[in-house]
Amino acid sequence: MASNYDYEEAPGTYDDANRQDIGYDPNFVPDSVKSFVVHLYRHIREKNVYEIHQMYEISFQTLSDRLFKDTPWPSVDAVAHYVDNDQVFCLLYREMWFRHLYARLSPTLKQRIDSWDNYCSLFQVVLHRVVNMQLPNQWLWDMVDEFVYQFQSFCQYRAKMKNKTEQEIALLRQFDQAWNVYGVLNYLQAFVEKSNIIQILEQEKEGGEQFTATDGYDYSGGSNVLKVLGYFSMVGLLRVHCLLGDYQTGLKCLLPIDISQQGVYTSVIGSHIATIYHYGFANLMMRRYVEAIREFNKILLYIYKTKQYHQKSPQYEQILKKNEQMYALLAICLSLCPQVKLVEETVNSQLREKYGEKMARMQRYDDEAFAIYDELFSYACPKFITPSAPSFEEPLVNYNQDAYRLQLKLFLYEVKQQQLLSGVRTFLKVYSTISLGKLANYMEMDEPTLRSILLTYKHKTHAVDSDGKIISNADVDFYIDDDMIHVVESKSVKRYGDYFLRQIVKLEGVITDMDRIKLE
């Protein structure tokens, strides 16, 4: 095993000055790693997608757990001669090298900058050369996902200026283009444009192209790399814009993907969850609560039914974390827009178990309720970033929480405005018609004030959708005719199917238990 050898610290290609792992030699390549890179290289050249996937998903994780639990993999220079010094393979290997480093260790600033350089080189090759490879969707998704994650991580790291050393500040000044927000957005946008993915998806609707049907793979001897990276980059753009707090632009970037249907984004569980999490969050922040509830309900039901199949997956912990965060976001949506009829019984019972008590308290709109909104939002929101370069003037300050505090403030301001409406909703649910004077009397206010509150209710329960149409989020709506308020309550459709399915499963469970009992 590599970790049993006690090697002298050899000069590595990376900045290992801050590494404590005495015994890590970047130039030592265990036989199992030699075999791994040789086979992976061969499978990539031969376009054996299934074998590449097995090696990428299983062998890489197994070797990491066995040999590199708390050290990096061997340096790219040490393995290059086993793979004919192939430039593209070496870039792919380094992409995995850095991903493992971020997952298991704490990257130094120099390593963060080196990782950016490696992504730039890899993406330039994909964008400007003919890449004759087929890579698994899982790997291509992870590439986009990790690229955005490392950008987010760099922004958070850079924003903590207080304890930076002089050497780190000098590096930040010198490499000011590393993980620049425009660079990140430009690469993602370039993939979308160069891959023609938007046109491909359009033509597919008209029966022209085959993309979704083949899960993005090319079975006629071509390459899937640019097309699928272009596709996943639309999800990457949504995520970056959410981190920046620009929800409208984020949702616009995702428009070409029809999320009401299965698609290539659902072929990888991580991509499926990230897409719906950010889509739902952006809709929540834009007051499109019904749309957010609908999508959270669908994905939470899907995770509930399928999570047992992902227990051995390296993404399992991330799946569970996002699952919990989406339940918190669903609790927020339903507290601001009580459309419980949109939620399946299974999801609803899970939600009541997790947040039933808190949701009851959130309806009161007192200080305790605001504290719960604050707590759930802080737990479930993305890690917002400030993309601008820091001020290097003394005194150095940390500003990594600024973007989060601003989004929280905007969200709680919206919740406070909803406070006015909870009283109106309560009365509207009781009456089918009521005069303005009578309602003003009940609510202990004059008629002009009530009119402005009713107008606010109309405004707050309606939102503009992605097509520019005004949509209603209201469970109770009304119109005023001659000083009389006429209430229109949306009727809920009774769903019997879900109930019967649950009873059938219960019955099958009882029959199985009875079969186990041996009668005397």
C-alpha cells in the first residue's frame, strides 16, 4: 500500500509546502495506479463508455479509499509516460486529481490557481480542437459541477481576507484572472454556443435530432463530449446565477431544457437534483411558489422512491443533504403559499414529520416565526458569493457573508410583507361574499387601508412566469364588484390513486410477514 512506504519528500509539480503528509511522494506510482491509468487510457481511446464509467465511478473511488485517503494521487508527470504523454488524457487525469484533492484535503491557494489553469487548458481543447472521445454523462456532469463548485469555493476563500499571509495576498494580486466570474460564465456560455445544444433540442422537438433518446451519446462514431458539456453548462449557468442572486437570468439559461419531461439531466442523479434544487430556489425567490412546490414535490417523491439504489454511490451523502434542504424549502413555500393540494401524500407525510410543528409556528408571523424562516432559509439556501476582487487596503476584512446576508434580508422583507396578508386570507376562506365595510370592521381598519391591503394581496399572490404571463399562486382569490368582495376558492382535485397504492404496499407487507410465520 502506498501509505505504508516512508519516502523522503520528493520535489513535486505542485505547491506541497503546506502539506503535512510526510511520506507522500508525488512521483511514486503504485502498481494498481499504473494499471488503472493504462486501462482507463485504453478504454478512452477505444470509446468503451461502459468500462470508462465503471473505472471512473468504482475503481477510482476504491483506489482513493485504499491508497489515498488523506494524500493526493501521484502527480501527472509521474503517470504521463504510461499513457504516451497524451495531452488530453493528462488533462483529464489532473481534473480528477484536483477533484480528489478538494474532496479529501484542503487545497492551497497555488493548487486552486493550478486547478483553474487545468480547466482552462481542458476546456480550450474541447472547444477548439476535434475531440474524438465518448465520456460517460456522469463524468461530464461532474466536470461542470466541480468547475462551478471550485469557483464558489475560491470566491468564499478569497473573501476571507483577515488572516491572509503576505504570500497569499501577493499570489491573489498576481493571478487576479484565476476564477474570475466573467471567465467562468464565458466558458459555460461558450460550451452552450459551440455545442449548438439549443438548436439540437429545438430540432429534436420537431423529430429531427436524436439527443435525449440516446442520453446524449453518439452511436454513429462521433463524440458526445462537447454536446453534453453544452447541455450540462445550462444547468451550470443556472447555478452560477443563483449564487450571484440573479434568479431571472439563471432561469432564462435553463429555458431550452424542458424540465416537465425526462431528459439527459435526469440521467445522472446529481444533475437531476442540482437542476431542480436551483430551479425551485430561483422560483421561490421570484415568488413563483406554485411552480417551486410542484417541482420540489416531484423530485422529493423521486428521491423517496429511489434513494436506496444510490446507497453505495459516492454522491449518496450529497443526495441526502439536498433532500433535507429541499424539504426545508418546501416548508417555506407552503407557509407562504398554502397549496398543500399540490403535494403528494407521501411527501406531505414526510414534510409533516420533519417540519409540521415549525410550519404551524410560521403561520403566526411573530418574532418566533421570523426566526424559523431565517433558520430554514439559512440552512437550505445556496452558498451565495461576492464575485468581485477584494480590497487589498488595510485593514483587511472578511466579506464572505455579505452576499448571504443581503439575500436573507430580501427574503425576510418579503416574509414581513406577507404578514399583512395572513389576516385577509383567514377571513376570505370563511366567506363567499362580504362587503368591504364589514371586512374593514372585522379587521379593525378603515376602508381605504383595506383596499390597499387587498391590492397588496392581489400583487403578492400573482407572479410573472418565464413567458411573461401573469400567473396566480393564490389558494383563495377574489374580485370586487360594487363594494362587495366575491371569493373564488380553488377546488382541490381528490387523488385516490396514491392512497390505494400505499394500502396495497401495506397489504403486501402484511402478506409477506404472514408467509414467514410457520403454522404449528
